[in-house]
Amino acid sequence: MSKTIKEERLRWILPIYKKEVKLVDVSKICPYSKRSLERWLSSYRRYREKGLESKSTRPKTHPREISIRIKEKIIEIRKEKKRKSVL
């Protein structure tokens, strides 16, 4: 049993890469889609095992995020308004 994603992908891709079986035959028994196998095979041909490692699609930064300085200023203004409304 495979321990990592890379090992699992290698398990399905290597027989195709070595031309032991055809992609169509593997896609019939594989729990993954034919398109996934095609992408993994392409990535393996281009980058070898490193290409089969999963890549995060999570953005590293948020381009529209408001700076901390502005957030603090907003909180300060809200507190001042709250104090004025209480008086």
C-alpha cells in the first residue's frame, strides 16, 4: 500500500511509462480519471518523480487584503464613536 501521494501516482503511472500496459486499460481499473492519469504521466515525463508531488493551490497572499495599520485605525475610530454615543 502506498504511503504518500507520490507513491500512489507512481504505482499507476510506471507501467504505462514503461509501456507494459496501455493508458486505456489502466483507466478502466484505476480509481482515478483517465485525465488525471494523462496529467500525471505528462508531469512524470517532464519532471520525473518531483512532478508527481502534490502542489498547493492555496494563494500565498491575498492581493486585496487591508493592511494591519488601516485595520487598527478603523478599530480605533469605532471605539471613539462608541464612546461619543454613550456620552
